[in-house]
Amino acid sequence: MTKKSWWREAPLPFTILTYPTDINVTKWFATQSDRKDEALNDKQFKTALATRGISIGALYFFVLGIFMTIILTLLELTNEVLNFDESYFWGCSGFFILSALFWLYSFAIPNKILTLNRFTGIMTYPSYGFYPHFTTTFTRATVYRVIMSGADATLAGAKLTARNPYDSGIGRGNYDLADGDPEEWWSFYVWYMDKNRPLPPAKAFDEYRDQDFERRKAEGFPKPLYPSNIPTPEATKEQQAVRRKIGGW
């Protein structure tokens, strides 16, 4: 459990809090090796948090433009004298223009790529807009479970958000790392960054598990870097027995 201050929730601890399930987390990495903008292996984890061309704001304005066009057209058709003048044109096209601007902006900004280097302990997460990506050591990351609210102020779940530990300015240095199930996603990240543990669950890791096991065996199975609330056994019972005999855990 994380402690709360009087004004915000405390950062999540560097602990494997829960098991990352397939339905919430690991399914996203099932075919990741086939994607050019993502990489998932025993040395470096890289995933696209958002890609160019995807803009919720553009979609909202586009839908509003359609509704506005329908409404204004119906109003004009009910008039005795049709008057599709300049005000009608701007009333219809304004939302479409805003939608196009949002789409252009979404294509212009850099892709949001999260990078975790398992061996060096370096983490890079992207900022919003044109701000540069932020790189720090994993242990310097400050990651929060943030409650989201709906349009009617009701609770709408939680997301995983990181803060720039060197920038305390309000509204700056915020990085969304997952849009749901923050404890599971954070557990997955911590598990992966603990190079002394076996690789976390995900089909894309399966081809690297034996290689990773032999590396840790050659190092004498050093103790984990971060604590865990759940067991993190090896891929097979035989490997687990070897780890227990050599490493003692």
C-alpha cells in the first residue's frame, strides 16, 4: 500500500505489486516482435504509447461538424427562402477545420515511445506535444496511480502516470504510461527492470527465457533488485531448482 499526503497520492513503490494478467497487460506484447516501432526482448523494452495520426480531439470535432451540418441544413430547409450564405458555410466548416488542424498536429508531433533498458537500468518516457523525451534512471522515476473522472464527475478508473522528478511545475512533466490497470502495468515494468529475476509473463519473451536463465546462472543468481508481493519462479521446475540451489532463493 502506498501512503498518501494531504494533497496527492504518493508514488507507487518499486515493488511487483500484483501479477500482470493477459487480459489487462501481457496480451499487448503477444505479437510485438512483428512491429517495427516496438521492440521487446531480454535487453530492452520499447513500446509505442501513442502513434501519429490518432487524435481523439480531431474525432470529437469531426463528429460535431457532422451534427452541426445536419442541424443547420435542416434549419435552412424549413425556411421559406433558402439562404445557404457565408454564415451557413462557416457554421458548418468551422468544426471540420478544427478537426483537420488536430489531425495535422497529431501527425507532426513525435511518436510517444516508452523505453526500458533492463541491463543499464535506464528509462525513457515521452512528454506531450513537442517537448523532448525524458530519460532517467529507473529508480529515479516517480510513478503514480491517477484516478480518472467522467464527464459527470463520476470515477472512471485509474491510469499510470509518471512525473519528471526534476520538474515540479504544475502541468509540466506529466507522462501517461498506461490508460488502465496501473498496478498491473507498473508490476510488469518493475518485473522487467529487475534483471536478476526471470523475464515477466508475455509470449514475446518466450524465445529469450532460456538465454536469460543461463546469463543469471553464470552470475550466480544474484538476489532480486526489487521486492515482490508475488512469486516469480523460473519457466520450469528444473530451472527453479537450479536457482534455489545456486542462488538460495
